[in-house]
Amino acid sequence: MPGGQNKMKIVVCVKQVPGTTEVSIDPETKRLKREGVSIEMNPFDTYALEQGILLREKHGGEVIVLSMGPQRAELTIRESIACGADSGILLNGRPLGGSDTYATSYILSQAVKKIGDVDLVICGKQAVDGDTAQVGPGMAAHLNWPQVTYVSRFVESGPKELKLERMHESGSDISLVELPAVLTVLKDVNIPRIPTLKGRLNSRKVDITIWNEIDLGTDPEKIGLGGSPTRVVSTRKPDARDKHTIVLNGNASESARELVKILKSRIEL
Amino acid sequence: MKLNETEIADSYNDVWVLGEIVDGQVHKVTLELLGIARELADKRAVNNSKVVCLLMGSGLKGMETGLFYQSADRVIIVDDESLKFFNDSVYSSVVSRLIKKYKPEILISGATSKGRSLMPLVAVQIETGLTADCTGLDIDKESGLLLQTRPAYGGNIIATIKCENHRPQMSTVRQGVFKAIESDDTRTGELIVENVLEEEKKTRFTVLSEESYGDDSKINLHDANVIVSGGRGVKSAEGFEVIHQLANAVEGAVGATRATIDSGWISYAHQVGQTGLTVQPEVYIACGVSGQIQHLVGMQSSDLIIAINKDPDAPIMQLADVAIVGDLFEVVPEITKLLSN
């Protein structure tokens, strides 16, 4: 039985992403400049992590944090442990680099198989750098497990199945999923806790497991740049916006009149 | 699956649109996709490419007609009670099986929550690549490959992506980017009916009930041409009333910043930005929004940005096309009044 009587073995996937430290707008293009020198945990993953910890507190078991990335992604894993995760695994190796979402979800799913007896994988809705939202579902497909995406609420949780609310553009639904399963969560599910001092101290001492492609036993044809079906062929800056800002700073009714004129020239009202 | 050149040239053609049904109707994004699918198929005429719409759901009788009017050459309908609710497991099994059977060269879907849940499952099941949330699609003149363009890093980089050796080439496409072509009621096409197999209905996932926002279009930010958004300057849940009134006047949706959601003034479904939705309406009216980067990345690609703020130096005022310096509680009701007359 996975994880033993009623206990849950939960894997939370986290990604280290470029942080946003300050906002500035490029005067030439009127586009955002992101002076992203810092790094941080993908914001959506903080909700995935908190949900894993909440479920462990309810059912017992363990929360294992899984991340693929460069060596420094260890920091994000330690931060997760400071918040309450039990252990962490970093997937790191040169041949893993350059993987697209197909290859990444394959590599992560191999790690879940290697961990063994996992009841639940929780991911954030998407990472804020790539913005694809494809890795969670990709893992579900590689593992051949059911998925529940865009989870906004845990209605009921038992050790064998979960009752969940999903949110979509035109409404929401309530669903039941048998475990093991893969979930992707929205920020509505919980309010992430802040690391305790004890957690911080503990996170410095814990050994982070590091697995490379050999440890994972991945098919060399399915990983990295070479194993990725998609390839980025070019990148460019977004088109510049109109540089000119019309500033209206008269009284409210003057500004409103002026704005309505502009609106009517642009859209049907 | 990975293929060699002969296999690709020999067996894969047609541009498929994965249709979406919302509240018993064909979703607007499906019609937009048929428009771009027509262009792509015409550019792949050398391959005798057809536009095919795959429509799945329950109670779809007669819906093919409208899809033919919008340029579909062929409609494949899968009409089954098991498809009444969106069940990722059932839907993906059916789509993957039909792809293997008919071998489309290109498969596109709306980058809606359903599209973005279903397509990555299908892509892995049939071993091909998928590009998320595209804002541009074209055919490379030399190679005949699909060029998929998408923003990343919060819209700060635009990347063009190819899928060379795997078929179909798959993309989810952002709503509102492409235009539906004019409906032509003289067009007809071929209707194919497919079924859901019994084993495909046995899943470990079940949707129990569904709740629709129904006519409350103020929540559906993706469908809206105009979004009126409130930030911290709105001050309270009651303060959002003026935002709702302006949204009514422009028949738009109501957006909000993270701060207002965290304060409990409005629900999460309205959140625009990094941990909410990315939107690209024709007009975005930001009221009392300072313009934190986490909000700006969710709306900076809007066609026309209007900001109303007391602080002329707020970041949103620099990004805006029209910056109104003033108290939103004075300016916004004035705008609503003028538009309502």
C-alpha cells in the first residue's frame, strides 16, 4: 500500500524562476523591463507546497520536494524544507538541460517512479517564466495517472481519493479523483505559511538528494535539447507600444469627456 | 511520435481545430481558430490540406452546420453522455485515438483552461510537441512547418517555435488574437460521426457537478473586449461598485489586482497578473491600480491601456496610452454617466 495505512506520500514539484525586483518601463518601447537579478520559488508552487504540508498534517506521511534545474535550485528546495517539507530531490545533469515541456515532464515522471509508492503529485498552475502550464499534465500522461488541473478548493480529502473544485473561465466544477493522481493548483487553495526559525535551521542541515540522468534511467533519446520535440528557432523583443502617453489632468468631468471621445474612436459603444 | 521525412510527407495532412463547447454553444475561440486554420490550410494547399473541426460533447446535433459556414471542410462529431462534463481522461483518450486514425499535420486548440489541460495530455500520449498560448501562427515557406509564436517571461520575450520531426504540430492559441472569418451559409462540408469506446469511459476521475457563471459576463475576462480593473485605490468591496457600473456601461468584464483579492474585496476569478490571468483585451481601464510588475505582466499586451490614478508617477501611468490624473471615485462615475446617456 502506498505510504502505509492512510498515510500519504506526496511529491511537490517546485521551480526556481527569475524574480522580479523592480519595475521599470523602457522609454523607447513602452514595454516592461524586468531587472530580474534575483531568483525565487515560482509563486504558484508555494500554494502547491502548502497544500502538500496541509495534507500531510491531516493524514500523516511525508512531503518530498522535487525540482529540476541547476545546482543553485537547491536553495529553492531548502526554502521548501524550511516551510515544512520533509526532504528534497534535485534533478541535475548537463544532458537534462534544454528540455522542453515534453522532456521535462518525462524526466520528472521518471523521478516520481524512482521515489516509488507516491500517492499524489502537486504542481503549481504554471511557472511564471515559461508560462506553459504543460509540465503537470505532461507528468500525468507519462505516469498514466488521472489529473485535476486548475484546482481552486479541496472540498474533501481522504487518503484514497480527493473531492476537488476546479475553476475555468465560465464557471467551476466539483470532481472526484482516485489516487494516485497529479494536481495543479491555483492560489485560491490556501494561504502559504512562512518558514519558522526551527524550519530554517533544519533546512540548512538536511541533505538534498541529487539525481542525474543515469540515476533516473531516462531514455537518452527523450531528454534535453535532442529529446525535445519542440525547438525555439528565434526570439525577439515584443513590438514597441505607442510611446506617447496622453495625460489628462483637468477636472473629473473634462477628463471623462476627453476619455469617452478616445474610447468611441477605438471601440463601438 | 518521431518520424522520418518520408513518413511525414506521406501520411500527415489537414489542419485540425479542437472545438470547445461552453454552456451548450460553440465557443467564440473555436470560430477564431477556424479562421486561422483556413489560412494555414490554404498555405499548405500543396499538401491538399483541409480544415477539420473536432467537436466533442453531449447534445451536439446539428452543430456542424455553423462550423461549415465558418470554413470547416470536415467536422468530426463525438456526441456522448460521457462527454457532458469536461473529463480530461475521457477527452484525451478519444482525441489521441482519433489523431492516430486520421493523422492531422496540425492540431490547434484555444488556450482556455480546458485546452491547456487537454492538449498537454494528448501531446504526451501521442509523443509530439506542443506550444502553449500562441499569439501567432504561420507556415514557413521553405519547410512548410508551422511557425508558432508565443510570449514568455511575462510577455518580455517573443519566441518562435517549431516542431520538426513529430506530428501533429500542436499549439494552444490565445483567445482574441485571430479573427473569425465571415460566416458563409452556402458552404457545406463532410460530417463524420465518431464514438466514445466503452474502455475509454472507465476512468479514475469523475466530474460530479458543474456550475456556470451563466450570464455574468463580468467574470469572463478572456471573452471581454473591455476590462475595467480595480486596484488598492478602490479601497473596499463597496468601492468596487463604481468599477462594476463602468463595466456594465462598456459591456466589459471586471478585473482586479492581487491586493484587492487578498483584502477580500472581490473574488479570485477576477485577478489579473502573475498569479491570476493574463489578458489581452482591446481596452484595459485600470482604476486605482499602481502598476506593480506582477499586475503589469498580466495586461501589458492590451491594445489600449487607460489608467486613472491620483499619483501621476505611478508605474501604470507611464505604461498607459491615456493617463488620467485624478480621484477614481470622481472620474469613473463621470465616464459611466457619459456613456449611459
